[in-house]
Amino acid sequence: MYEYEYSDPGVFGALGVGYIIFMLLIAVFYIICYWKVFEKAGQPGWAAIVPIYNIIVMLQIVGKPVWWIILMFIPCVNIVIALLIYLDMARVFGKSTGFGVGLFLLGFIFLPILAFGDAEYQG
């Protein structure tokens, strides 16, 4: 009757490899940027690669209480908390509120500026 041939490209077929490489490059880019920002703030750079601990370090850098980490696990609230953290991150590095909004909305542009620019941690 009907002859059906099924071919599954799998995870690595049909742009899968390119997508995985692209996502890994993005992850490495963000790790390098956060590593540099953490070191500028006097924190260990390796903290950028440890999940959850990196948020705790960011909270310490911006001077917020560590219990805010709980708020980061509440849907919708985490967006507001992330915005507040980025606004304070810009402030402690001597940048404007607009720069903080840029960190929140366009992190791939503003984070390297913060990491590799002349911004100094002011605590």
C-alpha cells in the first residue's frame, strides 16, 4: 500500500550544530563580560560561571540583601527585580539610569561597555 520513509535529522541535523555553536559562543561572551565586571567590583571572577551564586554576587555588588534571590524565582516579579539590579549595577559603576535600562534591555551591547570600558566600581 503506502510506503512511508521516516528520516529523523536528530539533534545535530538541520541547523542543529550551527545553533548549538552559536548559543555556546553567546554563553562564553556573557561569561567573559560578567567575569570582568565581577573582578572590577572586587569579587571573584569565577563566580560568573556558578548558577545562582552569580546572582548572589551581583546582589552583593549592588548592595541589595541576599534574600532577594528568592524574588528572582517568582514569575513576573523576577523581571522587576532584574531591572532594579541592573539600575543599581549602573549606579555603583558611576553610570546613569539610562545605562541601567540599556543593561536590562540591550545587555549584549551595554555589558561589554561596562566590563571593558573605563567604568570603575564606586560601591
